[in-house]
Amino acid sequence: GLDLMGFPTLQGRRVVGIFRDNTHFAAYLATLTPLLFLTLLPRSRLLTIIVIILTAIAIVLSGVRSSWIMLCLACVMLLYVYPFRHRVMALGTAAGIVCVAAAVAFSPIVKNKFNQTVSGFEWSYSGIDRVLSYRLQIWDTATRMANAHPLTGVGVQAFREAYEQYEHEPGTFRKTAGFPVNHAHHAYISVWAESGYPGLLALLAIWVLLLRWYFRTPREQRRQALPYAMGQLVVMFPLNSQPILYSGWWFTVLLLLTALMLAALDDKPAENV
């Protein structure tokens, strides 16, 4: 029930690292996994596998399913870019399965999240909504916000205050989940609801420009920019629940990855100033 520093763990023994009252730790780790992997790989494959497995254990023990998906996406991309030999892959996969099984067995919050995901699932609106922790209700309400204010949205960081006003039946989510809605849990839907169609189109335009710049640069520059580009894809993968984009703790990470990627793509030599 205590972390390594002696502080009580969060919400049913979640591993939160240096953050005592939130789950930012897992999101940061999952996002920066490509950078960690590609930095260690030239030094030692064995060390890389060990560190990634330890990182995966910490992410699983956080009990945050969106971070699990982010980690899986990062690993899939890394395996595509840097395929290991079958023997190393088998060892790493077996070790990962054992670690996840141990996490499920010994962590109440992880066990509850797995049970919530796989038990009693049914292909219906209510069944999918329950598995997604009632995200479908949130996204449906966010759609009403965006359509009610197509040019401006409800305002940046005004999602929580406006939420119940646009619910189909005001107060439904609070009664179902037992707590209010703070954000849309999806970057694109959140920007759409809070900034309207111009905000959503601007976000999509940014991604089109970044992809265009990435694929138009020489291979060496793309190789340098790869870990930052992967981190951005992990953050903005649309088929996942995501942290709120309009926040200091999360937007700065995406902004830093973007700046580092653009710097790595620059094929011009640095000039002394």
C-alpha cells in the first residue's frame, strides 16, 4: 500500500512514480518509450529489452488502460522498424506475459481494469459504453457542444462547466459514474468541442504539414527524427482515450516532441551565432 518513498499509493495501489495525486507518470513513460528504446538500442539489445520490460511493468501497474494502448502502439511501431531475431522476440514476449500476469495477480486496480475490459462484454451501446468507462456518453455530449457552437466551441477548458448543460438528460453521467466529467478524454473531440470546427481543422492541418515535412526530407534526417515522430503518433493516435490537449502538463510534451522532430528534420548545418 506504500510506494518506494513511503507515501500511500493512489486509488487502489496505482503506481504513479513521482506524481502523488495523478496518473501522469504512465502517460509520460508510454509516450517517451520510442525515445528510450532508440537511445539504448545501439548500446545493447539485452539492456534495451530489460529496460523496456521494466517500463512496461510500471505502465501496467498504473492501471491506466489508455497508457497500456499507447505502450502497445509504441512497441508495434518499434518492432516494425527494428525487427528482432525470433529468439530474442520469444524471450521478450514471454517475459512480458509473465510480468503482466504478475501485475494482474498482485495489483487490485490492474485486476479490476482487466475484468472491466474482458468480462461480460456485449456488442451494444451500453456494453461498449461500460467497457470504455462511459466514454460514449461523453463523446455524444461533446458532439452536441461542437454543433451548438460550430465556430468557437464552448471555450478552452470550459468543457467541465458546460458538460451537464449539453447532456441528453442533465446529470446522467454524474449519477452513473459518481463523479463529474472534466474533459472529453479524446484530443480531437476535445479540441472540436472547445474550439469548434476551426480548431479541429487547424489541428488536422498541423498533422498534414508535419507528415509532409517528414516524408519530404532525406532518409538520414528522418532517422534522426524517428523517435520524436513515434512519440507524437503515440500521443495523437485517434483510436484511444487521451489526456486533455489543452493543459500545461500534457501540451508541453507534444510541443517539445514537435520542436525536436522539426529540429532533427533540418538538414542545414548549424551556424555559429
